[in-house]
Amino acid sequence: MLRTNPATETDRSALAQLASGGGKTVELSGGADWRTAAEDIRGAVQVDIRFASFKDGRGFSLATQLRTRLGYSGRLRAIGDLIPDQAQFLKRVGFDAITPDRSDLAADWANAERRYSVVYQPAHDAIATIPALRKSSSDELEQFNARYRNSDALEILHDALETTWRGRIALLSSFGTEAAVSLHLASRINPATPVLFLDTGRHFAQTEQYLRTLVDRLKLTDVRVLKPDTGEVQTEDADGYLWQRDADACCAMRKVRPLSRALDEFDALVTGRKRFHGGARTDLPVVERVADGLRVNPLANWSAEQIQAYFQAHDLPRHPLADMGYSSIGCWTCTAPAYGGGGLRAGRWPGQNKTECGIHAR
Ligand code: SF4
């Protein structure tokens, strides 16, 4: 929503003077000096600022000065060589009407204001810009990671679930080979922690069986099964072979978008990813910001040996496929045993460059 700065006492005085003359329309060039323009616009009810070229930004500055320095509150119109990409910023600096020279871009102008939900350039409306948002979010992440630097996984999870994001955080689980560890940790803190499971419709029967085993064993009371939108499946994957044609599109439809929709009610999501998984996870922080929100990774610095030790210490059941060479398990269509080295996730999307499904894309 467009906002204008409140006028100062000096501004109000200038405004009163301006208002004392008769109504008229004044045209200024974008390069005009706002101090001399003060006399020109005395008594004006409309000021037109002409842009000789869309590359010349001086008209934006002049509009800002008229609105903020002189407190001009009459109609302000931008005219001349303007392009639809400038619509949002024209409004933000105080224009309330735009008359571009070109008349063949009406549809683009109509859509232009809705095109961007965030802003890059600062203006006197004080809307937070993208650089400012990036700065504040990176400061916030640094604070979280500094706070958790010397904490163990249970302490991190306890703080995340019970204090920092209490009531606004869920745990995502694939119910794969290592899933029992983070689920067990969460159950020790609160078995009613919301657990999200992405049901792609392509899981091994053994994974679904393992889900039921862990839910019973850990007494999890809030497991939420997220399915893809049936309309999207019919439109985008009518023959059921999208995973072969375009695995990224298939993961987007069956995993990324269902999770994104579910995250509307959460501010943060706990994952069980670890740095030793390699690839994009090698530098995994404990708290990170990804495309759809915050991720908390309490097991980020755990080793494979720690995982195995935790299974043994708590006598946790294993995934039925773990002993058959499956070290990382997703959809049956895209998962193979990881024989022959290549790391724990070598059996995912075999024969493709793809290594992640995209739900944690930064
Ligand atoms: S892992 Fe394969 S089948 Fe599952 S959603 Fe991704 S591409 Fe589709």
C-alpha cells in the first residue's frame, strides 16, 4: 500500500502558500530543480513531470522532493517515455497518475503493479527493501547458529520445539533409513510434535510399513500425510511417467508444492539432514533460510557412526530395506541400492545429475 510521509511544519507552511493560489496544472521537466519548482507550482492542483527518457531517473527524485520537501499534496502525474517496469516505483515516490507516451502496452501497465511483491529501491514510503530484508534475515541466522554452536542435538531440538518456535514448528520425515533418530529425539521432548510426511504415491510398501512401526513405537500423535494436488497430478502427470521425463517437475509437484502449502501454518521445519551426506549438504548449517522458510537441522554435524550408535543405544527398529543395500530411500521409481560406493545418497535418481528433490532449495 502506498504511503506518504507526514508533512513537517515547514512543509505545511509551504503547502498553505501553495494552496492560496488558484487551481492550475503545471508541467515540469524531470530535470527541474525542486527549489525553483516551488514557485512554479504555487497554487497548482496538478503537476505533470515529464520524463524525456525512461533511463533518466531525475523525475523520480523531483517527485520525491515535491512530496517530502514541499509537502505538495495535489495530483502528481508522470508523463513521457515511461515503461511498465517503472510503475511500482512511480507510485512509491508519490505519483498518482501515469500517462506514458506509448499506448500499446496497456495490458503490461495493468499488470505491472502486481508483478513484484517486494521492492529493491528505497523510497520515502519506508517499505523494507530486499537488501534490508536480506541483512536482517542473515543477522537473525547468525544469532541462531551462534546460540546453538555448543549445543547437542537434543538441546537444539528442545529449544526449537518448546521455546523459539513453540507451536509454529514441525518435523519433516521421509521415514527413511535414518529417520528414527530425529523422530525419537522429538518424541522424547514432545510426542505431539507435528510430523510431516510427503506421500508421493510412489513410496515403497516397506516405507509405509516402517512409518506405522515408528508411529506405534514412539507414540507419535500428530503425523500429517501430505499428498500432491489431484488436479495437478491429472494435468501434469496424466500417464504417470513424469518422473522419467522430468524428475525436477515431478518432485516439484509431488513434494515441493505440497510441503510449501503445509508450511503456511509453520515458521520453521526440523529436518534430519547431515553434513556427512555430502553434496549440497556438506556445509549444512544448523539453522538456514530456504525458499519457503527456516530449516532447523539439529543433526547437521552428526557422523554415520553417531547415527548407528544412537540406533543401538535406544534399540530403534531399522527400515526393512536397510539391510538390502538401500542407504537412502525415497520413491521406488527413483531409488536403487547404493552398491559400489559413491556415498550414502548414491542410490537416489540413479543415472541422473539430480541429487536433491528441491524441498530445501535455498
Ligand atoms: S523422487 Fe521420483 S517419483 Fe518421487 S517425486 Fe521425485 S521424481 Fe517423482
